Amino acid sequence: MASISEELGYITESLKKKLIPIFAVLFSGFLVSFRLLDPVLLKMKEDLLPEGATLIYISPVEVLMLKVKLALTIGIILAVPLIVHYAYKTLKIRFGIRNPMKRSDLIILLSSAIFLFILGISYSYFLMLPLVLDFLYKDPTAIGLTATWTIYEFTSFVVNITLLLGISFEVPIFIVFAVRSGLVQIATLKEYRRYVIVAMFVLAAIFTPPDVVSQLIVGFPLVIFYEIGILISSVLTKRLSTSKSKLLTLRAYNKH
């Protein structure tokens, strides 16, 4: 059986043949979003900056590099669905998956993925971040410190938390898709649960600022939605098995 590194290498080689459409989507998203970022940054400051805190920039190119980073992030997000599509087609050929999910199931899954991502970023932006930023502002000022944040650190914090929470809401969709497509078994997800949980908290530590609060905000939802994904997949698998058993029984009965 091929190792994980071999499978990733196989997928990477396949994706190299699709670089032109992937980069076309990424570059288009970068150009369009870069031109629209000024009002977005202003709105973010108005909505989330605690009253009394001050934003500054400490480098002549800080704001420019921030906009480049955000535009590139948006371009990558837009290209991800295309990358996932090509990767899935590659895996389907690699593992000989002959019975992929029905088109209607894929449409439902895609609609659910979009809805959950929007729900995740809305939860982060409108509920979680105002509370967290207010706490992070008031805690130091209680001992006489003045909150003067750089726009790069403030915006990066907001964007990282928002995107990671949006992705954490997607975890059940990824798991259901992988299980229903035959790419992974529920037993495997349960067997490697401890390792996955550790990996999730490591990722949360890497992609969030170096404080425990941010890491817990991202890490716990990832774990919770991982468990939800396993639960939903188990229920759907049992229902599918029951339906198939009833269908086979009905066919056998009709033959007699």
C-alpha cells in the first residue's frame, strides 16, 4: 500500500498539469480584490477596533504589503475549489472509485459547504472577534498600558481568526464528502482521532498569534466539528446501508 507521501506526490504531479487554469483564477481574484481592499480595511477598523485603541503603521510599505497579502489570500481561496476538484478526480482514478456521489448529493454538499463557510466567518466577525478584541484591549489597559496596534498585526489577526473559524465550520463537509466518496473509512477517522486533534491544535498555534486565547478559539471548534463530521457520516452510512438492505430484500421478494 502506498504511503501518504507517495499519494501526495501523485496528486502534486497531476495538479502540475492544471497550473494554467488554477493560476488564472488565483491571479484574477488577486487583481480584483486588491482594487477593493481600501473600503474593506476601513470597514474592518470601524466594526472591530475597540474604542480607545489606535492603529498605526511602522513601515512605509506596511499597508501595501498588507493589501498584497490579503489579495493573495483571496485569490488562493477562490482557487481552492478548483484544486479540490482536480485532486478529487485524480484520487478517483488512482483508487478506482466507480460509484462517486450522486450529482444531487454533490449539489447539496456544495450548498452546505458555502452556507457553513459564510456562517463560520459571520460567527467570527460579528460575535467572536468583538468579544475577543474587547478583552485583549481592556486587559492590558487595566494596568495602565495604552493600546497602539499596527494595522498589519490587527488585520492579520482578524483575517486569520475569521478564515480559520470559517474553515472549522467546513470540517463536517470534508469528512462527509471523503466518507461518501470512499476515500476514507469512518473507522480510520476514529482510530486516528487523537493524532488529528493534536494536529488541529498545532495548526491553530501556527496560524494564530502566539497567545493561548487565539489558539483555543480556533482549536476547539476544529475538534468539535471533526466529531460532528464523524457523527453525521456514521448516521448517513447507516441510513444508506439500511436503504440498500431494504432494496435487496424487496427485489428478492419480488423475484419469488
